[in-house]
Amino acid sequence: MCPVIIKPAIDTKGASQIVSRLGVSRPVDILLGNDESVAKALAKHPDSHCILIDEAQFLAPTQVDELFWYATRRDVPVLAYGLRTDFQTKGFPGATRLLELAHELQELKTICRCGRKALLNGRKRANTFLFEGSQVAIEGEEDITYESLCASCYDSFRAGAITELRQTP
């Protein structure tokens, strides 16, 4: 089998490689620019048996549409891995479109620090949770990290952040 591995270029973590939290890495076949055509990029890989996409939330909705029709017309499975929502609990445009078109969804479960099922993503800078800022901030840049949290823990940290903001003159 010949898979094609794609990663959106906006994800600069690991440069042209997929990097897991466990330290495993793998070079990508296509580093896809935000305005780049998926069909044109895949034309260079005509013998592909499946397409694997990491950080799929960063795809543009039009790229998700292209992948949907590519998979449909060529009968090639597309497996996309990514987040549903950002650190402010808002959907990424690419993830939203993926959810609208997906034939099947499988959740990879994550556990919060308290032991409950994690649903949300907390963004931290210098170990302090942030609740404002741009939708995209890549882990490892500008001291940014992320932590998977259950709704209760997320809410507790958010309430603490709001309280601190109100007390600041």
C-alpha cells in the first residue's frame, strides 16, 4: 500500500514532519499551503492507496471539499486527524467542514488532569492558561503549549482568568 501523508503548512511544528507528543516523527509527502489545490498536489502521487492528513483542522474548507470529491471519485480513503475546536471552544473552519462531510467519525479519547474525559483544549503561555488571542498559535512557538481539559477544569481555569482580569487595574 502506498499512503500519501499531508500536513497543512501553517503547522510549523516539526517543519515538514509529523511529530507526535511521544516523540515519534515521520516526513510528510505534501506540505499543503492554505491556498494550494489538494487535487494538484495529489496529482504528483497518482498511485496512492490512501491519504492521511495530520492537523486537519488547519485545512481550508475548499480543501476539505476537494478531498471529499477526490476520495469519492477515486475510491481512495481519506483519514483526517485533528481538533474540532480551538482554545476558545470555537470550531476551526476546516474541522467544521470535515464534520459536515465525513462518512465516519472516530473520537480519539483523551484524559484531563483530573481523570475525566477531556473535551477542550487549553492554551498556555509560560504555564498560564490563556483565553484570548488568535485562533492559531503553534505549540512550541512563543512558549505556547496546549493541555487537554474536561469542561469542568476548563471552566475553572477560565473563571480564574476572568477573575484575575477583573482585579487588574
